[in-house]
Amino acid sequence: MADKATLRVWRGTKDKPGEFQEFEVETYPGMVVLDAIHDVQATQDPNLAVRWNCKAGRCGSCSAEINGRPRLLCMTRMSHFEPGEPITVTPMKSFPLIRDLVTDISHNYRMAKKIPPFKPRPREADGTWRMQQHDIDRIQEFRKCIECFLCQDVCHVLRDHDKHESFAGPRFMIQLANLDMHPLDTVDRRPMIKDTFGIGYCNITRCCTEVCPENITITDNGIIPLKERIADDFYDPVKWLLRKVMGTKKKKSLPVVQEAGSKKSEAPKAKKKEPADAEE
Ligand code: SF4
Ligand code: SF4
Ligand code: FES
């Protein structure tokens, strides 16, 4: 006989107070929580609302909270839970509820629009761009983000203090880190990182890093180096004065590594290394 599991699923809409509803589902090897939700939709209540697309941990749509922890429904196996243990499924708490397990995440897209886009420096004289491999390696992990917003959901600044308008949140901090550390980018976003995106609100609890399904080291590799750069630029008196006198900071350009036999091109001037870079 097939094993059974009990799901306690949050039901409600933005206009009506919600409540938990229990469903019993038959389990099978390899079943994930999203399968169980689909089983409920197919056999018990077709009105249960859930957002999903890929069922492969790639689209970031099926974010919810399972037993109070932000998780992807499609990447959480039913076998992860003790037999007989009720599995509680609730919508992400940091975003307004639309219905059942579906929340309104449009705030994130509005925040994304505020970030000035990537603007590369001109190409080298031979028509190419060259970058140091370690600069590429450093930002590569930030590009794995699937925009599930689980990190935004768990961050207490957004979740408990509702600072959605003052703090961009961890997902956008890594996007800003990705741009700030990009060796080709020329835009100085640091005043915005400090003021508009409110990096000072982050107190490095690392909860965002713990829930990221892509294992991006959001805090240590993204937010902390950004904080160090902001501290250098705005709270180091010499750099602060330079910024006042010289205006916005031009981003560093790395020296071009000349390949053997290639035509000599003009190397951009290297600037003094920043402390965060020097750690490597
Ligand atoms: S480390 Fe910062 S961004 Fe991440 S959850 Fe904590 S306060 Fe939020
Ligand atoms: S950083 Fe991780 S947790 Fe945050 S949105 Fe991207 S993939 Fe999801
Ligand atoms: S359905 Fe795409 S990540 Fe879960």
C-alpha cells in the first residue's frame, strides 16, 4: 500500500482572511512537494492556486514556505520529511498575497528597473575587450540567480520591517555587486547603493545565503565587499574629499594582458587596487 502524507496548505485571498486546509496525498519515490500540490489540484481541489513553470529548479516561480522555511516547491522532496509529519505549505510572507500560494512579486521588478544598466568601456584599439580571468570568476556565481526571491522573502529587513522602499534586498545587492565588480562596466552606482538601495540596512545575518537554492554566497561574496567599497568611498576622509573635488568615481580598468604575437594595443591605466580586490 502506498504511503500517505498530510499537507496543510494556506488558503485565502488578499481580500479574505486565510486559513489552513488539510489534504491527504499518496506519495511515491521521487515525489516533490509541487507534485503533491498538483495531486491536490487534480483530485481534490482544482481551485488551489500555485505558481510554477519548469518543475526543474530553473525558473524560480514555485517559491513558497515549507514548514516555515523558504524553499522551491519543485526541489523539495517529500522524503525530506519524517513519515507522518504534516507538511505545512504557506505563501512567501514578504510579498502581498494574491491567492493561496501565489504572491505579488512585482515590487522586485520595479526595484530591478531602478538599477542603471551595464555600460561597458570602449573596446580596445584592436576591437576587442580583454578581462582578467579572476575578475570573471569572481562575478560568475552572481549570474546563477534564478530570481526565485527566496532571499528577499527571508530577509528580516523586508519581511519583518517592511523596508521595501528603502532597501533593495539581497537579490538586488548581488546584481549591484555583479555590476560594481564587472571589469568592463563604467557606471558609478555607489551613491545609489548607499542611498537609494540602502545597503546600510543589511546587518549581515546571512539568512539570505542559507536559503538560496543556487548556493550563491550572497552575503560574504556580494554584500560584504560592496559594504567595504561604500565605506571606503564615503567614510574614508581622503576618498570622500576626492569624490567631492573630482565628482563621481570612474571605475577601475584593468591593464590589458598582451598575448604573444598579438598587435600591441593601448593599455588602459590601472588604478590602485581596492581593499576588497586585494583580498584575492
Ligand atoms: S545578510 Fe543582509 S540581505 Fe541577507 S538576510 Fe541578512 S540583512 Fe537581509
Ligand atoms: S540570489 Fe538566490 S535566493 Fe536570491 S533570488 Fe537569486 S537564486 Fe533566489
Ligand atoms: S517550477 Fe521552476 S523553479 Fe520550481
